[in-house]
Amino acid sequence: MCPMSLEAATTNAPPAPSSAAWPPWTVSILVAIVFFLAARLSLALLEKSDGVAVFWPAAGVATGILVAFGPAVRWPVVVAVVASTFAANLLGDRNLASTTFFAVANASGPLIVSGLIQRFCGAPFELDELRCVLGLFAATVVAAMVDGLVGMLGFVLFHAPAASPVAVWSHWLVSDTVGTIAVAPLVVGLASFLRKAPPKREIAEGAFALAIVATLCVLLVILPNKPWTLELAIASLAPLFVWIAARVRPAFTAIATFLCAITIVWTTIFAVGLFGDPRSPIEERILSAQATILATSFGALVLAALFSERRQHETAILERERRLEEALRAGGVITFDWNLQTGLIEVSRNAAEILGLGPQQFIDGANWIRQVHPDDRPSVTARLGAVRPDDPSHSMTFRFMRPDGRGEVWLEQVAITRVDSTGKPIRISGLTTDITERKRFEGEISRAWKSAALADRAKSSFLSAASHDLRQPLQTLRFLQGSLGLHLTGGEGRELVDGMARSLDTMSSILSSLLDVNRLEAGSLRPSKSDFAIKEIFDSLAADFSGAITDRGLRWRMVRSGLLVRSDKRMLETMIRNLLSNALRYTDRGRILLGCRRVGNKVRIEVWDSGIGITQDQLPHIFQEYYQGSPEAERGGLGLGLAIVRRLGEMLDHPIGAHSTPGKGTVITIEVPRGDGNGDRCERTQKPRYEKGDFRGTILVVEDEASVRASISRLLKERGIEAIVVATADEALARVRRQEIRPDVLLCDYNLQGSTNGVTTIGDLRAALGRNVPAIVMTGDIRSEIVEPIIAQGILVLLKPFLADELLQHIARLSREQAAAGPANPTTR
């Protein structure tokens, strides 16, 4: 068998330096020696009627060791008990057969007690709780009842006692119980010292008290048996037991009760001292001694357990208070209790450092109110005075001026007001939290938010201005391309003009997308859906990407389709453009395919590539902002392309899907609702191609950009339209007021130099003309907050750069509508 540690048998804690690992045979020998000596002492005083020992402290030795050190010493103790029982009994007048019964009884009792203790009290067993003390007494009685039956059989079968079997059993029960209660707590207490040594102060105080107990026990042995001897014992030992129980561990109480029990047993056996009066019958002295041992042990151990629980509760309360104070200090929270009758406020200890108060725990309520910031004091006093019995709680935030002159602190107070039977407030209790840092942080956040808002507005303004400035030359190119197209009706020159038109479309789309990203972030972008043929987008994208794809050595394929879709044309083109750009970036060989297919009442647009692919764990993240996958997959860019696709898809309600196989390629899909063919044809019939002579009136053009003025003048002249082109609103108004011109249509740029704009200029011109002249506003600012108010005033809007045919179609339509309406109505501004 392996060596065992007596301490390790009862606890998982590391063994104390005083404990040692002993082999099982060593434990057996030590227990056997102690058990044998205790048994021989007990056999010195037997019941005359049946031969049962009056006291059996040997049972306490075995029980105490098993309870204290647990199952690890079970079999060494059992072997020691059996061996020492045989030795002690065979050296006396007992025979082998009865000794066998007695050995079984002596071994079974401690096993039963330790088993019950392990089951109901756990390990390691201590005497510091009342339930444990009561459990030890109850288990001892149960075990004594069981092993008493075995012992009774040994006496009845092999010794023919004069007493009845019930008397033999009861004598065994009392003897075993008294012996166990007297000795087992001593062993348990000593084991607790091995597990955790008491402080030196406690050892000194406990040793001093035990020395006094031992001295009194010696006096009880040597003093004559007089009536005053018992009174002296009670008067001396009672306060000693209270002292020991209240001041030190229960183990010291167990030692004290053991000393008293040994004294009682000694005086009874040897007929000396308090219980050795030869004039009293031996039966009476034995009964008195047994009752005294039980009463003293039970009372003292119960008292010690109660005091121990009280100390544990005090320690737990102090620990909770300490943790609460730490939590309050860490969280900047103060507890307070305001007695409105005395005017005193009791606060937690950390109030001194938070509020800058003195070390006192009570402050005057009036002084506290005076320290509230003057700007917050009226609201605080009003809130405190507005308490109602049906709504006793309140919460408020205010500033408190520190009396130590270290500025102010922001406080948040949550409290409940208690009222008396008449509804008068008598006490306010609650929590006050230091929120100075939070307020400072909120201030910083507010300033940062305002700064970010200003920066965002500045960015939006910059992008809008940049968009407008870039659209002006694009518009000039549009007009020049339109004029050039009139002279080139076929051949290679016409192809070049058409290529120029597609490039202008692409540049315009990219420019719009640049502003769309900003509007997406601001949440101000709103789609404008219409029905159109998907091939219109496909053809534009093919013209832009086919060359770049073939230059990379890749194969380009586009599956043409005549399907109609319903979406925002520009947004959808931006989505597909980003998908193609992404496919081109991550494809080194193979092909890129663009196509679509009908899926129920939707059209699924698909972009296929044979690129490096995407792993399954990365696939859910590719549509996040700035996500570029693993480092080896980075190919440049900012990681915004697919994020814009996702956000535009959410705005348009176009579901997006992605499937990929690493090393083989990726397919990304966009599902778009199918368009209405009838609506598309209707829209086309509303926009017939402009023919020369469709408009025979005069157009007044107000445009401050010289290049745009020159190009639009050339375009209108070549289309046979009489146009008067001026640079400023003042010039236009002056010529109208001098009645030099009577325009039939007004065409005005929105962003004119000076304080006026195109809408105001149109209003002034209409007022000067005295009629509601049809008007068109040209603008490079495509923000909805600019465009929508213009449309709301009944003015057509053309977003730069627009096609020359678009302008001519609108001019012709306005002329026809005015002719159909009859004479113009007087205008109102």
C-alpha cells in the first residue's frame, strides 16, 4: 500500500509543514496503541450486573480519527481496532468467541459514524457549525444503538449476564455514546489544527484558558467531596466554557470538554474527588458521571458552534462590506441615508474623496444643499419637495461644488423617500454616482460629433462642388459630341463619335457614383426606379470592360438579353460595374462572363470569373467595408466596391448571392424584378427623336460657363432653333424689360454666379414677361435636396451631363404642351 497523508485524506489543500505522510501500518500501530490503552482504562470499571464497561473512550479514538481523516485511513483504523480489542479483552476475563463479537461491534460503530458524517456533513468535518455538532451527536447515538446490539449478543451468548438483554444493550449504548462524545471532538479539533493552524494570539489565549481548566480539574480531583465542591465546579467552569467558546475555535472547547470528561472518569473509577464519594452507591455515581459528561460536552460544543457561526457571519458581513466599499469606490458610487427629522445625512466612507468632504460619515443636510451648484439648486430642491407617497422614488442629475475647492463634480442621484402615516417625508435613502468622467466624455463625444458633422457637411459640399465643376466640361463635351454627330452620319467617323458618347456616359456614371457613395453614408440617396432593357446596361459595360479584360489575356463573354428589369438604372449599373472590376482584379487566367436569366418574376444577373476564389470562412465577410480577405489575396483597392454593392442592393431591395470555390472562381448574383413591357413602350413613345422644325419659337439661355454657352449655342443653331444665350441673370432681365426678346422657353443653369440661382432667375423672368413661360433648369448638383424642390415648382430638371437629344426632346414637348394649353396664364411668383 502507498503512504498516506492524514491531512490530504480530508482536504485538497497542500499539506501543512507539520503533517507527514505515514504508511498504513504506522497508522494502524498508533491507533492500536491508543485504542488499547483507552480500552484497558475502561475495563477498570465495569457494570457489576453484566460486565459492560461504564465508559468506553476507545470508541471516541477510532471514531474521531475516521471522521477527521476520512476514508483514506478506514482500513488501517479497522485493523487497529480489531487487533487492540482482541488484545485488551483476552488479557482480561473475556473469551475468544465473545471477543470476536466485541471486535465487530467496536469496528462497526466508528464506520457507521464516519459514513453518516461523510454523507450528511461532508469533508473536512469541523465543529464550527451547529448542524455538524448535532450531526455528530445523532450519528454517535445511531452507531451506538447498532453496535450495542452486536455487543449485547456477545454478552448474552457467551457470558450469561445477570442483567436482561435490554439492560446490557442500554449499558453498551450509554458507554459507547459517552466515550465517543468525550474523545471524538478532541481528535476532530486536533485535525483542524493540522489543516489550518490558528493565529498565535488565539493559541496563546486558548492555551491560557485550557491551563485554567486543567487546574480546576486537578482541584476537583484533590479537593474533598463536599457540597461546595460541585458549586465551585459549576461556578468556575461555566464562565470558562463561555470564554473559550466566544473567543477561540471550537477545537479548544473540545479539548476543555475532554479534560473535564477524563477528570470525571478518573474520579469515578478511582473513587476520588467530586464523583468518588464512597458513601454514594456506585450505580448512582456512574449515572451521575455519565450524565455530567454528556451534558457538559453537548452544551459546551453547541455553545462553541453557535459562537463560531456568529464569528463566521461577522467575518462574512465585514467581507461583504469591504467588497461593497471597494465596488462603491471603483464605481464612484456613494450610499446615503438622509434623516429629514434630524437633518443629518449618513454617507459611505468613499464620500470624502468623491465630494471633497471631511472624514466624518455624517454631514448636515442644509450644508449639503448649499454645496449644490447655484444653477442646479432650484431644480434639486424642487425635485426633493415634489415627492408623493404614490411615487416615492426620484432620479436627478446635478453639479456639486467640492468644499475643498477642487472644482465641481457631476452627480446622478437615485433615491427613495419614506413618509410617515401623514404623508410627510421622514427619510431619503439611495445612491449617488459620480458621473463627472461620463459628462466629460459626453462633452467630448458631442464636440467630436459636431466636428464630424461639420466635416461631413464640408465633404458633401466639396463633393457637390467638385461634381458640379467636373460636370460642366462634360456637358460641353456632350453638346460638342451632339453637334459633331450631325456631320458624321456613317463610317468610321460615326463609330468614333459613338465611342465618344459611351465614354462620356461612363464618365458621367462614375462621377455620379462618387457622389452616391457620400450620399449612401449620409443616408440621403434615394433610388429612382423605372423599366428598361438590361441590354442598355450590358452594352455600356461591355464597351468599358471588354478592352481591359482582353488586355489582361482573359476571355470576355457577355450573354445578350432582351429582358426588361425594374430598377434604378444608374445604381444597378454601378453595382454590376463594381462586380466586374472586382472580378478583373482577382482573375489571372481564364474568363469573365456577364449574363442574366429569368427566375420566376425576377431576373438574376450573374457575374462569373475563374479567379483565385474565396474560402468559405471569408465568404460571409466580403461585402463588409474595407474587407480584403487574407493578405495573400490582396490586389489593391480599398475594399469598398462590394460594400457599395451590398448597400445599393439593400436600398433597391435586390438580393445578392455569392458562391465560390478556392482556386476555381466565383459567381456573384443580383436578383432584380422584371420590368413591364407596356410601360417601357409607353415611355418610349413619350420620348420621340427630335426632328428639325419641331420647335419654332425662341429660347432664352442663361449660362455663366463660357464653354457651355458656346457649345449649347452651336448645338441649337445647327438644329434650327433660335436661341439667345446670355451669361448672367441681370443681362437676361435687362433685355426682357427692354422688350428686346419674348422667349417661348427658358433654359437656365442652377448655379449662377452671384447670390441668385436658376430657380430665382426663372421666377424673375416670368414676372417680367407677365406669363408662366415653360422653363428648364440645368444643374450638375444631383442631390435630392436640390433637385426635388425645383421639380416641386413645376420646372423641368436636366442633370448634367445630359444628352443633346434629351434637351431637344424636352424643348419640343414643352412647346407642344403650351400650344395645346392655349394662351399662357399670367405668372405668379
